Amino acid sequence: QSGMKTLTIPETVTKISPYAFNNCNQLHTLTYPIQPIETTPDIFTGCTSMNKIIINGNGAMQDYKTKEQPWNAVKNQILSIEITEGITVIGTYAFEETTNLKTIEWTKVEEIKEGAFISSGIVELNLTTSMTTIESKAFSNCVNLEIVNYPTSITKSTNDIFNGCDKFVTLNIIGKGNMEEYSKDNQPWNYAKTKITTVTIGSEVEKIGNYSFQGLSKIETITI
């Protein structure tokens, strides 16, 4: 046990032993570096107050296997995730099952890898114009997700990004220039086509891509 409230893991750390921070029940904010650290998914077991993760560094986060993140033991407590400016890639399954997640802050992220936020609790997703790539099932089964702000800068994606997002009803296209060209049933929001009711196209979007909104059977409002 410890009375510390914030914890910053320095970039020089290469290994953290099992249960290293067990029952640090006043710890609420973790700052964690992007470089690989040899560790286990139980190091924060019993940290009942932890609700914020800050990922710090420059470049790409490491990839994780499902349920093997360092914060696995507390992931259903996490309310806020902050990705600092130097980070360009969010690793596989990094924040899966953060079921109570409310906010994600990021500025320079370019790529979100497979399953990174699968089954998270996010309600409104604000993707940014720095992003170019979103991999398979990145936001699948986000059962509370209602609003997605999706930039034209994303040119590499798959049609299962939002699988299982049954409350996804509002899609806002943001950014400048042309939307990506899609083939039939290959839009990132393909799963939600029978759920989306509102689409807004930002004022600086110049071209709507092929098949962008094909099959939106419940659409009520389109604003251009």
C-alpha cells in the first residue's frame, strides 16, 4: 500500500515486477511511457481510485495482446485517457474494455491499430485531422457510442471499425478536401448503416466519396 496519488513511470524503466503497485488505493493518475516494458497485467491490482492514464513519449506505442496491458486490472475504472503530442500510433488492444471511458485527448495521433478501443465506454468520439489510418475493430463493441466525428484525412480503414456500436446514430464528417472513395458496403460505418439518423458534412469538405452513405436506411437529416 502507498499514499501516492500520481505515478509517473520514467522512460528508463525496462521491467516492472508483478503486483508492484498492488493496493495503492489513493493512486488516481498514471503516466506511462510508450517504450516496451517487461511487465504483467496485474501490477495495478487493487488500485481502486485509478481513473486516468496519460501516455507519454515520442513515436508509436507498443502493441499489446488482449488482456495483457499493464493497466488490465483497473481498465473498467478508467474515465480519461490522454495521449500526449509526440505519440503517433496507438498500439493494438491498448485500451480495450475501458468500459467507463468518458474522454480521449489526442492531438498528433496518425494511426489507431487493431482493437485499440474495443468495448470502451466512449459516447462521443472525436477523431482528429492528423489521423490517416484506423485498423480493424478499433472501436468495435463500444456499446455507448452515439456520435462520431470522422475526418477526411483518414484514407486507410476497414468496414468493421464500429461493429457492435448499436447506438451510433450521428456521423459528422470533418476536415478539408475530399472524402475517401469507398466501394459498396466498405465504409468504416458499414455496421451502423441501419442505425445512423443524422449526417453532417463540414463546410470545408469539397467532395463526398463514392458510396459514402450507401444503405443508410434510417437517415432523417443530412446537413451540407
